[in-house]
Amino acid sequence: MQEPDPKISEPLPVVLEAIHLCQEEARHLNGLVPPEHATRPCVMPRLSPESQAEARRVGALVVRDWQDAGGPCLDAGLIERTHRYVRDCTKAKAAEVHA
């Protein structure tokens, strides 16, 4: 397992799970679920309100810590891959709507 980044305030397993849940929720809410995951329901709404709040709290802290650290690991390659991912999801959603 990776050593935690000293700039991140939460334990690594908590960070990874919270970020996963928040990203998944954001993808579902914004219609950016890749086609291969379209039939898989979002986990966040099935959690207790307390667990949802904790995941969102940790997710917000991690984003803040990441911003405070200067956005490490964000480079041109990641931006390009993210752009392609969003573009492909948008095209797939448009095709679904017009089908």
C-alpha cells in the first residue's frame, strides 16, 4: 500500500473510498457515466445520511488539501485524458437521447 501523503489530512483508505464515492456520485448526477457502468447504480444514495455526509466531508477536505498542495499530479496528459473521457461520455449520452 502507498504511504500517505503528509499533505493529506485523512488516512489513505478513507481518502480513496471517499473520493471514489464522490466521483461516482458526480458522474451519475451529471450524466457522465461510461456506457460500461450504465447499469450499475450509484452507491451514495444507498448509504445512510451520516455516511453520505462523511464521504462528502472527506471528499471536500481532500480537494482542499490537494488545492493547498498546488494540485500535485495534475499535468497535461491527465487533463487531455479527462477531456477525452468527458467528450466520449457526452457523445454517448447524446446518442442515447437521440436513439
